[in-house]
Amino acid sequence: MDFIDDELLTKAEMIEAELATMPCGRHQLFFRFGVFLARAGLAREEIQARLFGCAGQETKMRKKVPDVLKSLEKYGSIKC
């Protein structure tokens, strides 16, 4: 079983709550949300699910999920 860093996961959840209150300018914070999820030790599938959950039904935000995952994979934060 993989180790999950609860402190980093808590920080990710705080970012998620902040994102929910922001009407615009969320791209960088959305990416940071993904980074904290990866650093907390979540698997790619869980990160993807949480990113889509955070994006909700907003098409613009949902389109950013693959880019966030690709960046995390490119820089070795998560495995392909």
C-alpha cells in the first residue's frame, strides 16, 4: 500500500475549497491542487477523479484536467 501524506492532502483540500469560491483566475491554483494531490501520494486515477470532481460541470475547467495530468507525468510527480 502506498503512503498518503495527510498534511499535504489537507492542504490540497484547502485549495479545492478556495477554488470553489473563485469565479475566474483559477488555472494556476487548479494546477497547484493537482501538485498537492500528487505530492500527498495519491495514484493517478485518484488525482484525475479529484480534479474532475473539483471542476464539476464546467467545461473550461474539465478541459484542463488532461493538461494538469500530463504536466505531473512530465515532471515525474506521478507515474504514467
